[in-house]
Amino acid sequence: MNHKSHNQIINFIWGIADDVLRDVFVRGKYRDIMLPFTVLRRLDVLLEPTKEAVLEANQFLIDNKIDSKEGLKNKTGYPFFNTSRFTMGLNSPKDAKFPFASLMSDPDHIDSNLEEYLDGFSDNVQEIISKFKIRNQLETMKDAGITYSLIEKFTSNEINLSTTEKKNSKGEKLPPLTNLGMGYVFEELIRKFNEENNEEAGEHFTPREIIRLMTHVIFEPIKDDLKEHGTYSIYDPACGSGGMLTESEDFALEISNEKKCKFYLYGQEVNPETYAICTSDMLIKGESPENIAFGSTLSRDGFPNKEFDFMLSNPPYGKSWKVDMDFIVGEKKKILDLRFTKGVPRSSDGQLLFLSNMAYKMKKRSELGSRVASVHNGSALFTGDAGSGESEIRRWLIENDWLDCIIGLPKNMFYNTGINTYIFILNNKKPERRKGKIQLIDASEIYQKMRRSLGSKSHELTDEHINQITQLYLDFRETEQSKIFNNEDFGYQKIIVERPLRLKAQLKEEVIEELMFHSALQEEMKWIYSRIGEAVYENLADHKETIFKYWEKNEISVKPADKKKLLDVKFWQKQREIQEVARLLKSELGDTCYDDFNSFKKDVDKAYKKHGIKPDNDTKKQLLNAFSWKDESAEKVIKKKEKARPGRDVTIIYEPDAELRDSEQVPLTEDIDEYFEKEVLPHVPDAWIDYDKTLIGYEISFTRHFYKYQPLRSLSEITKDIMALEKETEGLLKEIVE
């Protein structure tokens, strides 16, 4: 690409915004004018050579009452046309049979003529215009009288948006602007406008060298397997302005040139503006704009029954998908979309849903299968505990042997973030040597610094770097920057380690006094009782207004269910009955302190039976909880005893202490019981595993596998630096004092 000429175009268009739009639109609105007019001018110059032929053909259709205008596309040579009698900058020859005029030829009516010009575009361009919402800006432009100046600037011969060479006012040659170059201009303008507004400068833009690396890794390994005159599909579920699709197609065509392969592009984009740019780019290139779907890939899959050969994407990470949730997760957390049945991540970050979507759309029956390259941040590697949506997605990919490689990129590679990013490579038809394996490539130190930072981007990859990283992937061998693992190396079993609950118990008088108030509503009940006394057991309803006013005045929030209890005489009466039962128990058992809660419970049950008391479960629970407390020196609380079986003793199952509950991650390659005996029991001999709660999880720790030990500085080195700093400080202080 000719970056010099591209930058000249970008700077010129950027200058138009300052020259024409200042004082009419706030800076944040510049892009709403500049981007669509850049697209319109690009389409306009492409249609100029065939303008008269289109007008003639259109008149023929009108005269013969033919509604379909599809034939006009044959006249333009593009899948779009304009039937209005205007262009932006070209007038027809004087002797033209079907004349047309530049919008600037009639300054007094330029605003109404512009509307007619927009209305003359084919339906596919109308959708682009609609998504840009350019018609919403026309009234403001008209009132400010800037329409003529804006179009005059865009049609200036100082820039060339056409596909043929032009000359400027100085007679200097302006090179043609290719489709790829036009895409670069679009995306750089987007980046600059977003950066100006302090928005996400790289949200819709993936640096070209990252795309080139992705395309190399995706296509290089299978270039010899592409079929002669084969047709293949390329898909991006978060395609932005289409840069990744364009770049990947160009590279695919380059490496398959001799085989004359055909690649069809598919994408989906949720942002109306970037969707408009992408579809206009597809139109210009002669691709099928209908293959670019509008809307959220997560909730409105544009290609529900289609599988793809190659998929590349840089989906948003760290971005909420709550707006899509109702379409994916139904009642009782039932997954409604088959693409995501293996798991859904937390609602604050939907990046793994895009990866799941691509994995679901891999071709199962083709010889090559599908190859996927997707950019993610570190969260995709390790966020989510065993059993979580994130872990289950990783498990699905790894246990199906689809995860082929992860490439760790250098920091500061993207315009809107300097964090660590990773390229996930999926392949559902791995070659034999890669089956059951996952390759990790640490490319974090393979880069060069840019002369000038662009947003957060201060590092870039040269062609040499791209080839170096690609070769690491192709070689598939252990080096300092390449590690190869078995799939199961990233899996683990999360075991729940329980320890017994140990309780002491004693029937204390002060506790009995507190039992007139339910422990969960103690403060509320105490206040009510302090105000109305024994009336709580008879006519609470008479004091309802007083109680409510107190809560409101003191901003006390009480749940509706609790309000109902607090105003229910029967609720208060039951607490008094529980208190009376407690006094009876104390008279029976005394104030003996039990070191064994099991004995205490047994004696309490005997007392119930002796006095013919049949307390409900709530009463039993309140009393046992009120008179017991945790103590490490106490005996273990028995939950139940399982009957003895032939050849086996009675099994005692203890009540677990939730506060002492812990978990351990046991590698999939290790036996759980052996690990437990070696790593846990020596420290907590009374612990046991709750096997019913064991979960399988997967996570990938890049840092651990590529960690390089940095030796600590010696004491003498540190002392030397401190002394030097002290000496320097003394000199500064002396200068200040003097």
C-alpha cells in the first residue's frame, strides 16, 4: 500500500472537518458527516465513467414500464448504481444525449439536489445511507449554508479517491486508490475521530500487522491443500469496517494464485456506522454486501445454518453482553441458543461467546475442516473457576481437541489498550503430529518500537517478525519461545475439602432471655417491644402506623416478608413459646457445659420426650443454634450414621464446617486420593473430600510456562545506589539553601 498518498488523503479529509464543520457541529459530530461523505464520494467517482449510460438505460426501463433495475448494475460494472441526474463533481459533455450535472453547478438548489442525488442510489446503498443516518444532518447543513463548501472540498483535485491516476492543480500525479487503500483510509479516519473524542480508538480497528500475522498462521499450513478452482468462505463475526475480511482475502488469493481459488466473505457488525462502511467496501470490491449481516452476532446470528472454512476475528473483550442475554439464557438459566450450550461467561465480558460461535460454525465434514484465529485478552485464558461458563467453554474446545495454538502478543499492540493480548488458533482437523497437543508461543518480545505512538499503540510487527512467529508455529517444536503440551496438562479437578464442625453447648440464662426475639430480626423486635411492650402478643395492628413511621424516618429497610412477620401476633407468641421451652430444658439439664454437641442434642431430645414436647423443626433449630458455639477443642458433630454392611463397619458422616471448607486444584494427570493423602492430610488430618462436588476445570497460565527468573540485586549494588542518591540529594539541598 502507498501509505504516503493514503496519509495525504486522510489529512486532507481531516482538514475538511476543521475548515467546514467548525462552529456548525461539535467536534464529536464531525465523524457523522465526514465518514458518510467519504463513502459517497468514493462511490461517486466509481460511477462517473458510466453515468450517461446508466441514465439512458434507466430511461429505457421507465419507458417500457420495467420495475426491476438490476440490469443497471451491468452498466456500472459494480453491484450498485445511481439514477439521479446529479454527480458530486462531474458535469456531462454539452452534447450528451442524457445530460447530468454536478451538485455544485446549481448552488442555490444544492440542498434539494443533494437529497435527490441520495434518493437515486440503488437499494443496497440506501441501506448504507440509512445506517450512516446522513439524512438527519442535512437540515443542519442547509441552515448553516455549508453544503456547497463541503462538496467542493470533497471533489477537490487535491485528493484522488478514484481507481485511476489523476493530477492535482500543480500537475503532480496522484496515484489511484485501491480498494485495500480505501479500507485503510476509512479505518484510519475512524481511529482519528474516535481518538479525538476520547472514545475507544481501536474498537473497530485491528492493526494491519496483527491481521497479517493471523492470516499467515491460518492459511500457510494448508496452502498446499487448497483445491484447484476451489471455493472457500471467510467469516468474521465482529467484522467492524471489514479490514480483517479484506486483508485475509488478499493474502488467501496471493498464496493460492496458481490454483485460481475463490473466497467468499461473510461478516456481521452491530455498529450501524461501521456496518455501513463495511458494506460499502464490499460493494466497491464487487463482493456481495448481503453477506454482511447487521445486528448483534450473539443475539441475532446472521448465518444460523452456515459453516465456514476460515474464521478470523478480534471480538470486543471486557464488554458486557447483558443486552443479548434474554436471547441466549431463558428461565431457570436454560440456554436457548445451540451455539452456547456448553457454557456462557459472566455478563460483563462476552468475548468467549464469539469464540464459541466460531467453534460451533466449524465445518465438520470437509476434508480441511475449519481454521479459526481470534484475538482475546488474558481473561479468556484463565478467568472462571471450574464449572463456570468460561471454564466450560475452554473445556469444550480442549476436550474436542480443537485448540491448536495460542500466541502471546507483545504489549501495546492495539490503539485502545496496552494490555496483553493473545491469538487463539482453533483447528478441528489437526494434522497427526498436533493431535492431542496445544502449542503456546510467547511472541511478547518480538516487535519493534514505533517512531510515534498512536493511542496506546507503541509497538508494531514487521514482515520479518510476522515470518518469525509464523515459523515458530509451523516448526511445532520446543524452543525458548514455543512450548508444546498435552491437552490434559491444562485441566484440573477442583476438589472440595471439608473439615468437621466442632461445637460446645450450654443452656445459658442470658441466651434464654434473648430468645423472645428471633435472631434474624432481633434489632427490629427489640425496638417494637421497647415501645409497646406486651401488646406485641395481643393487638399489634393498632401500632402499625407508629412502627412504619419509625422505619421511614430512620430509613430502615425491612423486607415485605419480614414486615409481615413483625406485625403478626402469632410470630411473637411463638418466640415466647420457644423461650418457655428453653427454660424447661434448663430446669431439666441445668447449666452443664457440653464438650460434645452430640451428647447435648441427645439429652435435649430426651427432655422433649419426657415432657411430651413435640417442637417443630424451626423451634429445634433455633434452640440448638442459640445454645451452641464453635470450639476447636470440642468433639466432631455427627451428621448421620450409615448402617453397617456385611464386612464393613458403621460409617459415621460428620457435619462439615462451612467456614473451614476449602478447595484444591488437582491436575488431571494426578490421582485425587494420592494428591489428598500427600498434600492435604499431613496438615489437616480430620479433613475429607466431598466427591459429589468435584468439578473439572481448564485454565491456561501463559506466565507460568514462560516465566524467566530475575535474580535479586545484591546488597552491595543497592547500597551503592542509595549512597549515590544521598550524595545527589545533598547537592540539591545545598543549591536550594544557597
